[in-house]
Amino acid sequence: MNTITNVFGTDVFNDSVMKARLPKETYRQLQRTMKEGKHLDNAVANVVANAMKDWAVEKGATHFTHWFQPMTGITAEKHDSFITPTNDGRVILEFSGKELIQGEPDASSFPSGGLRATFEARGYTAWDPTSYAFIKDKTLCIPTAFCSYGGEALDKKTPLLRSMEAINRQAVRILKLFGDQNITSVKTTVGPEQEYFLVDKDLYDKRPDLIYTGRTLFGAKPPKGQELDDHYFGTIKSKVAAFMDDLNQSLWKLGVLAKTEHNEVAPAQHELAPIFTTTNIATDHNQLTMELMQRIAKKHGMICLLHEKPFAGVNGSGKHNNWSISTNTGKNLLEPGDTPHENAQFLLFLCAVIKAVDDYQDLLRISVASAGNDHRLGANEAPPAIVSMFLGTELTDILDSIEKGEQYGTKEKELWKVGVHILPRFPKDTTDRNRTSPFAFTGNKFEFRMLGSSDSIACTNMMLNTAVAESLRQFADVLENATDFNETLHDLIQDTIKKHKRIIFNGNGYDESWVQEAEKRGLLNLKTTPDCLPYYINEKNIKLLTEHKVLTETEIHARYEIILDNYSKTLNIEAVTMLDMAKKDLLPAFSAYTKQLSDTLLAKKEAAPGVDCSYEEEQIKKVSGLCGSMYQKTKGLEESLMALVHREYDELEKAKYYRTEVFQAMNDLRIVADEIENVMDRKLYPYPNYGDLLFGVR
Ligand code: ADP
Ligand code: MG
């Protein structure tokens, strides 16, 4: 029977498969590797690899691959079959421990930001035993980290794993001080809510902009958009429901905890949320989810758009990174507790996050920086580019009273002292209905909402884990030397609130007045990718990332270059695509439209002299005028690109140039083209229009 429970995890080499298929001792050693990072010796690795291969082959797999996450933001795989020739001309199937543990993809073409000179082109992939192997498309996929021969991280996963170690180290120091001897490790947990659009594949195939850039570069607003809010949580169309079902089944097989699905605000927009899990697994799973969404949509005659802003005028797509910290004993450290002791601990961790977000606003902003996401942040639909935190009035009031040393609540008579009094219980659902905050406390976790829909969640969580690790490190340094623990703890919390309360904002993040208020508070407002990237390489941030051994200085510089390079290249592709569309399709179509009008006008004049030809005459004038203007804008865009060819720019200057000159020229061109679309014969417009695309899936 194909029930969910039977299907779930069937394509995953998970714990129950390991237990069933590995000799007891091998299983025990592998567990130690997974849980404690202990080295797996070759003999054991051989046994594990062989068991994996047998299991995969029984399930129809023919190949294996080291599945990794290079700096492109998507996943990479190179398949090798299991076959090994024998002396008598046949083959046997083999998979060795060495092949499991390490691979050498010829990886010279992945972005490395100059880390890997071409003469040492090979990077290597190393098994990440903390994330289960799985079967996808008849291929056994081994989750791996990807490094250069010098050991520099060339991927998104390596620094994420390092950041999890960093926060583990510091959080355990703190927890020891609170005296819970059973807690030996902590892990951060994440549940990423994923937004996406679905459009009809036949229509998509007719739009070069969607094909080359993932977003529409032209297109006038349809008569109806999202103004009626009738799509949000609306009934799911049967075609979309069939896609969702297929997607869920596939995700469940891969052990992804797909849980919630619904229609989103914009027409054709939807969301999927899994149940949260350990951060590095959540990262792998989110990559798989995005990949499967795109693949499965095609099977259903649709295309899944993961771009942050596929359509102007309706909401773009983001990703909400729900984040918390949990201990090996299953305790959520961001869950307010029942006893004064637990509450003091909760407040300390809460303060660690507040301090981290305030101190490293820039790194959080950088972690979501991309050309696509720049369209959302600050565009009145997503959280603004200013990083601030929402705590809800109740929790903010509590922090206020701690700061002022006042009592909280009517019942409490004595002065508030951490570790002495009990936090009032606040119902979870009163803590968050503010959807405009970039970083909201939602009862027992934080929800970071600035991520773009196509982002890997690795970078954000790497920054967040490391920033919080730094707060905890500073706290632990103070508390470990305290003579009176409770007193010192109280002062530490009070002091942190005083210093960092400027980051707390419970109001409307979309409001213009917030921009001014934030400026007064000294918060950063880094609107675009080129605006925020320089902060990556400032002293404070290099210190943070290197001291916690998350990135080396070389790796930071490489990442800085890669992101800027990707930004400029993305804008370049968009600009070139616009020129291509304008010159080869749109201008000819608009011109043909004036010919059609002119032919009609002449015919009318000949057939019935003196008849009213005002429509044709005025339209010819109007459209010809607009066409002329569009032609000039096309040339303008072309010139802005040409100017780049003749000058030397460093990566930052280049990105800035794209952001100002090229981006402006693109906008100018689009405005005229869309204006013509609005007045012309629908049949002559060369592409499916916004109405078709947004309402085309029926
Ligand atoms: P929303 O109101 O935003 O829809 P939900 O309660 O549905 O909130 O949760 C959204 C996401 O948060 C889900 O993916 C859920 O699994 C995740 N989540 C819940 N608890 C935690 C936690 N402790 N750590 C990380 N993510 C969590
Ligand atoms: Mg949410």
C-alpha cells in the first residue's frame, strides 16, 4: 500500500537502513563518526560503502555521485557508474570506502573567486556523514563538502558546518554554567518556508526573458493582479494540486518533511513549508525541494519560477528561515521555560540573538544579497533592506522593565531580578502577526524573512550561527569569571538590552517613517548588493568569521568577489536579453502595428473619403512617437553596456556601474515598451502577456 508512512524515507540510507544492513560494530563506529565527527577508518568505510551500494542497486541505482553545493547556489553532481570490468569480459558492481569518503570532480569551472588557479584546477569533495545519502534518478547521492587542495572551502556547506561547530562550542560553555550536566551539544534547527510561482510551460517557452533570466523584463500590468487578495490561501487548482501531490510524494521518499502547502498572495504563487530539522540537513533538503519543484512542474506542463521577482507589480517570492537552537536533550533554547532558572537561560539566549543581529546587521544583509533579491528588499512587499527585530509588545515590555530595573506586571511586587522571578507566560500566537519585520520572534524561534526564494539557506545560517556564537562567547567569558553568577547574569542581560535595544522595532517595517527612524538609531540601510558587499571585507566581520574558524580571510575575499561577479553577470545577461527582445521582436512588432494602422487608414480614406479616421491617425502618431522613443532607449542601453568594454573596473566598481547606469537604462526601456503594449493590438504583441502568464494555469 502506498501510504505516506510506507513511502517516507524509502530512498534514503537512513538510520534504520544502516541498522538493518551494517554489522553491529560498523554501525556503532559510523554513529560515532556522524555524532562526534570521529574519523572513519578505511576498513569500516569499505563496509559502509558496500552496504550502501547493495542497497542502492536493489533500488535500481546504476550510478553514484558526490552531491555538493558550489558557490553557484545550486547543487552539482557528476555521475559514475558502479561498474568495474572483470578479466573475463564481464562487469561487477563496486563502490569502495575511498570513493565514498573522497571524490575529485574536475571542478575547474565552478566559481572560486580566484581561490583555485587553473593549474591546480581540481577541487575535492569530502563526505558529510551527518547528512544521509539518498537515491535520486537511479543515482546514489552522497552529500559532500567541496574544497580546494589547499583546504579552502569552495562551497556553501563547509562554512555552514563550521558555523554549527562554532555555536555548539560557545553554547555548551554557557549551558555548563547553568549546570545541566546532560547537555553535551547543541545544534541549530531550521524550517525554511519556500515560495514559488507556477506558469504554463507553453507560454513560458515563448518568453526569452523567462528562459534566460527567470524573470519578465517586459510586460504591462494585467487588468487584475493581487488587489482582491483572492489567491492567498485560496482553493488550489486541480492542476496545481496534482503537482503538489507529486512533489510531496517525491520529497517524502527522500525523507524531506514536506508539511504545509498553500496559495500565496500573488496569482500563480504558492508556498511549501517543511517541518524543521537540523540546519545542515534543512539546507540539503531545501536544495532538493527547489530542484524537485522545477523538475516535477515540467512533468505537469508547468514551469516553476524560483526567481525573487518574476513579475513587476505583484509580490515577489522569498524564503522564511525559521531558526532556533536545540540541545542534545531535546530542549529548545528559545522556548521560555517554567522555572526562574529556565527563564534566565532563555533571556540570555534571547539577548545573544538580539546582540548578534545588531552587531552583524551587515552580514545578515549580505547573506541574502543577490540581483534578484534586490527587487524585493525595500520594495514594500518584503521586509525592507534595514535589518531590525520584532519581539512583540509583551516580550519588549519585559525587556524594558529589566532595562529600567522595574517590576513587570501588576502582580509582581518586588523588583525584577533574573533568576528570581518567573517570566509571565505569553501565548505564542500573540507574539507575531507582524509580517513586515525582517527578523521576528515567533514564540520559540526566530523567523528571518529577508531571504530570496532562490537563495541557498546555507549562507544566512552560517552568518546567524556565527554571530550568535560570538555573543555567547562574550557572555561566557564574563559569566565564567563571575563571583556571583545571578548578579552578573542580571547585569549582563540588562547591559545587553541597553546597548542593543535600537535593533528592536515592533512597528510597520514598510512605513517610510521607519526609514528615518532607523537612520536616527544608526541602523544600516543597505539597499542593494553593491551597497552591502563592501561590509563583507571590513575588519569587524573578518575578525568574527576568522576567529570562529568559519571562513579564512582568503575565503572571505573569494566570496566577496564571487557575489559581486555574479551580480554583474546577472545584470549583463538581463540587459543583453532585453536588447535582443527589443531589437528582434518588440520594435518590429510595434512597427508592424503602425503599418497595419496605416494600411487601414489609407484603405478607409480611399473607400470612403471624409470618414472619421481619428483612431487610426492618433494611434499612428502615438505609437510611432513611442516607438521612436523606445528605439532611443534601446540605443541608450546598448551604449551603457559598450561603455563597460572600454574601461577597466574592479569588481565593486563594475557592480555599481551595473546597478546605476545599466539598471536605469533597462528600466527606461521597459517603461516605453510596456506603454506601447498597453495601447496596441493584442494579437500583434509577440509574447504571452502578464494576464496569460499569471492566470494561464487553469
Ligand atoms: P508560520 O506562522 O510562519 O506559518 P509555523 O508554526 O507554521 O509558522 O512554522 C513555520 C516553520 O517554522 C515550519 O517550517 C516549522 O517547522 C518551523 N519551526 C517550528 N519550530 C521550529 C524550531 N524550533 N526551529 C526551527 N524551525 C521551527
Ligand atoms: Mg512564516
